Amino acid sequence: MKGPITRTYKISETFNAPKDFVFNWCTDYREDDYKMTGSSARRQFLERTKDRVIWIVKYKDGKRSAEGVRAVWLKPPNSWHFDTCGDQREVGDYNLRELKSGKTRLDMVFRVTYDDPSQVETRAEWTKVAKRNWSTFAKFLEKDYKKSSGARDRE
């Protein structure tokens, strides 16, 4: 058997909200975040500080139960780093950029390591799922922004 295979995937999402709001919303990890995408995964938080958030994720992988640790290092005001441990090997870097239109662009780069070559996702397969999830997150984020006083202040 060959060694592990690592793939890099990149996606972006643009939000109709200012960078500070987007950063705070995206890094406000909550136990019920799974509801947005219909996931069955559950989170149990171990640590939450101004610099880092760590949790255990529990989910079903086919018929078997699985769990792993997730850690996010916060780098306000415009970036954060995500790492997994235990159940998969994925790291992600998130970077925000304010656009002249008042919108914010989130650029994401993920490095996923696969032990089994049959599990390697094509760029198209991986991107389809990631874009669908981030499009869903964008709808919730923008809805929350419109409800916030920040949106009313800009009108």
C-alpha cells in the first residue's frame, strides 16, 4: 500500500455583511450549529477562550459511531485555523477580506489526508458538498445580520 494521499481543496463564499460580523458569526461555534445543514453530528465543547475553541464531535459514519476532536485557533479580526484529530485528518485555513461593496469574502483552503485511495474525493465532489454547506451558512448569517442593529445602522 502507498502512503497517505493529501488533497488540497479551495472554496470561497461572499456574504452581504461586514467583516467583523462575519468573523464573529463564523467563529461563534455552538452546539446547535448542525441544525443549519441537517447534520446529525453533535458537539461537546471542551474549551472556549478568546484564542481557541475545542470540541468533541460525535456522528454516525455509515452504521458505526465515530467521534473526533476539533480545534480552532482564532486570529481576529480576519482569520482562523481549523484542525481535526482522531477520526480524520483535515486542516483548514479561513481568511476574510472586506470588499468595496460592503460585502465580505471568505476564502478557505482545506488539506485533507486520506489513508485509503478509494476514499479520495475529487475536487468536484468535495467542492459540491462544501459549497452547498457554505451557501446554507451564508443564508443564516445574512438573516442574522439583517436582524442585528448593525444592519439597521447601515441603512
